[in-house]
Amino acid sequence: MHKRGDVQRLKGVLRLGALVFGVSAAVLIALPGIFVDLLGSETSSSISWSLQLSGVTVLTLAGLMFVVAGSGADKTVLWASRVMLVGAFSLGVVTLFIPTGVNLFVIFYALIGFAFAAAYGVFLTRKNSEESN
């Protein structure tokens, strides 16, 4: 039986996404001012706190992505990848609507989201490489 979704490659995308999210989370938590500057916003204690809170959430998501990629059953990997496809695409769209205006970092950050969404989309529509041999 051929299952939709190239599970092994999706695990790789989840791991890479966990790494990217983990690095982003570390910066958001430890040095939120860097993101504030890159996004072209004005620094305030409430914005810094919001970014740190987002960093904690993103760190948690990165951990879950890493766990699913490492020990999740095929069905779990497929469902997590579907959720991440929607999330990554949404991240790209919402990033482009930043109220401070679009700059090169905003475009780059949005493109990262769209690239991950594309990777999830491609590998979700392929047959599992282990079963297609």
C-alpha cells in the first residue's frame, strides 16, 4: 500500500525547522532588541516582552517538532507536517503585513516561511520513499 507523504524527508524538514525555530527563539528570548531593530520597529518594554513571550512559544514548538521528527509514527509526522505547512505559510503572510513596513529582513523572514511551506507541500504530496521501492 502506498501512503501519501514522503515521511523521511518530512522528518528532515521538521528537524531543520526545529533548528531554525530554536535559533530564532534563543535570539527572541535573550536579545529581543535585535529582532525589533531588524523588523524596523521602535524598542519598548512591551514589544520586547511580547517578543520574548513569542520566543518561549517558538522554543516549545521547536522542541515538539524535533520530538515528532525523531520518534513520531508516520501518521504523526504527516499530521504535524500538515499543521506546519499551514503555520509556515501563515507566518510568511503575516510577516508581510507587519505594521512597520516591509524591509529586506521582513522579506527574507517571510521567504523562510514560504520555503518551509513549499517543502512541506512537496513532500506531503509525494509517495513515501520507503514504500515506493
